[in-house]
Amino acid sequence: MSVGPFETLASVRDFLTRDVLPAVPKEIAGEVRAAVKLLEDVADELDWLPAVLHAECEEMLALRIKTQDVIATETDDELRRKIVSPPGNTREQLELHRTMSGMVTSVVLKLQAGIREPSLESDESMKWRDLLDQHYAMLGRHAETRLRWQSVFEKRSEP
Amino acid sequence: MGAVAPTATDQLHEGLRAFLVAQYGASVKLSGLRRLTGGTSHETWAFDLSTSPHAKESIRPLILRRDFSDDRLDLDLATEFVLLQRLYAAGVPVAEPVFCEHRNSPISTPFIISERLPGTDIRKRMAQNKDGARALGLSLTAIQAGIHCLDWRKVLGDVLSPPATNAAVSEVSRWSRIATECAREPQTLLFAAIDWLGAHAPDDSPSTLVHGDFKANNLVFDPTGRVAVIDWELSHISDPLEDLAFTMLWTSQYDLVGGMLSEEDYIAAYEHASGSRVDRERLFFWRLFAQVKVAAIFLKGLRTESVEASIRPSLVMLGRAMPWIEQRIAELLRNALNERNAA
């Protein structure tokens, strides 16, 4: 077996910390430390990302189906199939996630515009608000998951 | 602001010395030039200046601030320098501005030289005096209220212009444009926040000078306790509650809110110091806006205008912190939605 990806990233971090950091001028040292931290965060992200992307795409699809009663939204079969059986490649999974996120953006903006319409009936309005709240809650959870992969603010322990 | 042109200390020393010789004559002595940490859009260098090498007491501690590039988010350096001169003269606690070179800079980019307070930052000051956190918080809030109470039309009327439309519309438009241009993928919550702000801008609000980035690491102290508010590049004329909301973004143990005062105590202290009531609904609007503004700043850092320079890892780190903003946007939008449902 060759050197694994996480071991490779760890050895680059080690090299930067032990050999590069003491050798660079003080004004660059902060950037080298940031680079080390980024490699650490990204290693952890790569470890969890495929499972997270899959779960989030499924959740976005489920909410999209729920929204169909209120807003005319279509999800083609090919997309559904990809979400149920996600691509093995992380880049393709990221692309799929991006596509779903774009669709969610469009729905959220429609729901926001809709609840501002004075002509919307009261019970319809409640339905729209409830769906919008579910979207905000879902997206908030997705953001919370990613707090683990950044080092500027307090981290979260488990995705 | 994404890229940094490498500056060798020797080159900077040489260029800076030439500039200072032109101001003070050949006997000028420049020593201790060193880069300070921090700063997302500019570099800060400390140095000591002596105009008479034989007299120790003539040594003056100074700071040089130079932009990484001309791609600034707000005030240009020359305007910022005049602003600082006026504020210093008006008794606002800022470091004394000394020089500004923005046309023929000998160090490749425009720069400002100002007084360096030989003191400490807020973290060290709080660590030295843990019991004094509340008193410190109250005095800093009073400084912020003092900035808002300044008669800006009289002091800065020819330096800063009020927004053409109302402040909320103008600020939302400016920062939304930056955030949208710099977004790399569908940033659903960010776009939702921008949409919400566009539909809920308050009709009228007072116009005051706002610092735009009034937070703990933009406050420095000298050993006597004198404080100076630094980094005025985001200052402008707007609703004072915009400034409060941006201060309320930062809530670590060293921050004004969260570290020194609770949110409610901070608002009460501000109301007491400014003599005006804080409209909670308007504050909510600016709190959501603050998230969009900081998102725009983080995202802009990920863009480099130069093919010769890389994006600094510290800016990539800020870009990766976007979920922190998104999570807060989700909370705020849910609050707005549920409050209206209850109403």
C-alpha cells in the first residue's frame, strides 16, 4: 500500500510546522500556521464529507417533495436517482449538492416573496411560513455541521 | 484585498527611510521596523523614529499601515487620513495621524503613518484586570456613543457624504452587491437574508458617523489607560444602530458584548450614554445586515485580483468560517418568521 491521503496530509502539516515555520520571517509565520490549520480542517472534512453530502441531499429532496403541494417544483428522475444512489466520486457528489442547493435557494426566495403577498389566504400563508421555517431550520443544521471544519470560531465536535 | 504583494523588510525600510528623510532631513533615524500580526486588508508595521539621533527623548513610536492593494472596501486612504485628523482635533480617541502618502508612495502602495500607543490590546488588558471588565465595557460603550453623537456635519461635512437614499437601502445595496459578486456557490441563507433586508429596510433613521468595525481588536490602550479606536476604513454616515449590530456580532470572552457586558447591559449602557432609546425592531434589521456585511468581507477575501499573488491562508480560513454566519442567519430569519406568525 502507498501512503494514505490522511497520512500524506499529516506529513505535510508536520513538515510545515517543524521545518518551514521556524525558517520563515515572522510576518509570514502566521500564514504558515493558518495553512497548517487549514490542512487539519480539510483532512477532517474529507473524512466526513461523502456521508454528510449524501444525507443533506436526501434531506433537501425530501423537503422539496413536501413543498410540491405549495409551489410547483419539479425534480427530474435522473436527479432523484443520483440522490438515492450517489456518485462514488466526491467531486460529483459536491456538484450534485450544489445543484440541489441552487434549487433550494430558488424555493426559499419564492416562499419569502410569497408570504409578503397580501393576497395570500391566511391558511395558505401559514402553510408557506411553516415550509419556510422548515427550510431555514434545515439549512441552519447544514451550516452547523460545517462549523467543525473551520477554525475561526468555536468548533462543533461531531458532524 | 485577497492578494498580498510580498514586501521584504529591507525594501520597506529603505523606501520608508527615504520618505522620512524628505520630511525631516538626513539625520533621521528609523529603527525597530517589524510587521505586526493581524489585518485582513492591510499590513501594519511598527517602527521608532528619531529626528535627532543624539537625544533619546526624541524617539517617537509610530505605526505604518499600508494596503495590500488598491482594492479597498470603503474609504480611500487619503480620505481616511483627513477623517482621522479631524477626529483627533475634535477629541475623539484616535491615534494621532502623522503622514499620508497616496500618490507617490516609495513603498509601492499608499500608506498612513500614525502615533503608536506603547500599550496593549484588549485581551491583555482584560487578563490584567479581570474584575474591571464591566467598567471597561461601560467606558468603551460611552466612547462608541460619543462617536455617534459627534456633530459630523460640522466636523466632517466636507469629508464624508450622507447616503443618497436612506442609509439602510444604501448599505444593503452596497454590501449585497459585494456578497453576491463574490459568492462561489448557491449561498441560500445569504441570498435569503439579502432578499429579506431588501423588503424590510426601515423608512427613516438618524444619520450619524459610524465606525463600521467597532470591536475589541480595533481598540488599543496605553499603560495609563488611554484608549484609541483604530481602523476607520469602514466608517461612514449611517444609522448608529448599524454600528451597535456590528459590535454585537463578536461575542468571545474578550469582546464588548459577551466578554464585558451582556447584550441587554450593552444596549442599556448605550441608551444611557447616548441619551437615545434603541429601537429593537430597527436593531434586528441591522443585526441581520451585519451578517451579510461580514459574509461579504469574508467572501471578498477569497478573490484575488492579481495573477502574481496567491490568496493568503488566513483569508481562506475566514472564507471557511461562512457556516458560522449562515447558522446565525438561519436563527435570525426563523426569529423574524416566528415573531410575525405569533403577531
